[in-house]
Amino acid sequence: MTTVTQLIADETATRRPSRTAAITAVLCLTGTAVSLLQTMVVPLLPEFPAIFGVSHDDSSWLITITLLTGAVGTPIISRLADMFGKRRMLLISLTAMIVGSLVAAAGSTFTAAVIGRGLQGFSVALIPIGISIMRDELPKARVAGATSLMSATLGIGAALALPLAGFVDAHLGWQGTFWVPAGVGVVMFVAVALIVPESSVRTPGRFDHLGAILLSGGLSTLLVGITKGGTWGWTSKPTLLLFGASVLIFALWFPHELRVGRPLVDLRTSARRPVLATNIASVLVGFAMYANMLLTTQQLQMPRISGYGFEMTVFAAGIAMIPTGVAMVVFSPSRR
């Protein structure tokens, strides 16, 4: 009996490294897929007004709506993952990514593209859920390295997406920038279903419905105000009303989150100095990263007659942005 037990233990120990590597690889590839779909539309932003017959301000919603749904959906989906299963919510997020990509590609209208991009934004939750699964399922010694690699996928996806967008646009048209994420999403859905186990770690309790509604309303009014403020005027009545509504909603949301037993966002933990400093730094770095990608790609493609453009094609602009993605990979946290 002892010999049999020892053999089983040895076999399990032999399989564990390969299982750990497989889970890490699949979760990191889902992170790369998220970065891929987020970034692929960036080089095409200057082209979208002519493609859909809309203004440049309106075309920016193809970026804004993804950020909005990602900001609103990530804490909600993450809380549901803690309650009902991380793998389950991972698959649901991938389904939203696939459906959104198909809607945008097949719809061929600006409205369909905005709806599709909105659904794609829910896939942002894949990254924190993936990191949470790593913490639950991987050996403790491998968690730090796997988490660092998961973070690096943002740079890997960006490095791939920028030149890939130009190549896909040249051969498949703008719809290809949505067909490709749909195909990648299907592959990742199958991989997650087959390889990633469901975590047994759960945090039971009631879902904070009011907190989710207030957070959604506060973020929505804030981002719409920021997006349209330049067009409407920063002191115009609609802009001020949106900002005022956002302040009022968050004024209700903060005390609610402090009172509820199982908050959607743990504000007390978030207010701790290390967490707060990290979150502030993340916001500033994220803002700088997106501003760099959005503004630089548009400058590269603007006509020379503008006085500051380089009149590059979408593909050439994507190639010129490769160093940005490579730098993100190089300066990502080192694996241990």
C-alpha cells in the first residue's frame, strides 16, 4: 500500500509542473487576446470617420465605450467570479468578447461597431480573474512569476496588435480587425474550457446590486462628460450636468460601500497607503500609455499638409509603433 501511495504521489509531482505551465500559458494568452482587441483599432482611428461617415469626436467612442464597459464591468464580473466561480466568469467574459467582435464585424455600421466594442470591453475582466485563478491554482513559488508574465501580456498584445492591424486592414479590410479577435476568442474559449480548472475558493454572500448600479452610473456620466466636453464646451450646461451627476452619484456610492457587509469594492482596503499609491500610479501610467498610442498613431497618419503629420499608411504607422509594445515587454516585472 505504501509503495502504491508513493507511486501516485511521485506521478502527481511529475505532472504538476506541466499542469502549472499549461494553466499559466492559457491564462497569459487570454491576457494577450484582451490587449490585442483593445489595441487593434488604434491605428484605424483616423480612418473610421470616413469609413462610417461620422465625426472624429464620434469615432473616438470606439475607444471610449470599451474603456467605459471595462471600468464598469471589471469590478462587477470580478465580484461575481468570487461568488460563483472564476472559470465560469472567465468563459462568460470570453463569450462577450466573441459576440462583440462578431457584432462589430458583421454589422458594418457605426452603431454596430460601438455596440460590439462595448461588449468587447467586458473582456478586460479576464486579466484580474486570470491572476486570481493563478493565485488559487498554482504552487505558491510560481505565483509571482506567473503574475508578472500575465502583466507583461499587455505589452506583448500591443506589440503584436499595432502592426497586425495594418496588415489585416490591407488584406481583409477594417472588418478584419474584429474578425481576428473573434477567432482568437473562440480558440481561447476552448483552451480555457479544456485546461483551466474551476477554483474551489469562493467568497459567498449577497451581490451588491445598488453598489453596481451606482458605480455604473457614476463612471458613465463621468466618462461621457470627459469625452464630449471638448465638443460641447467644458462650461456648457450638458457637460456640467454630467459632471454634477457623477459627483452626486459617487457621493452616494462611497458611504454605501462603507456600510454594506460585502461591498462591490472594498474602499477601506483601497485607501491603505500601498494599495492607494499603486492604484494612482496605475491610473497615471495607463492614461499616459493610451494617450501615447492614440495621439502618436493619428499624428503618423495625418497628411503632411497639416504641418505635423507624416502621412503614413495604417500598416506603416503600426510598424512605427512596435518599439512602444517592445518597451512594455522589456520593462515589465521580471519573472522569478
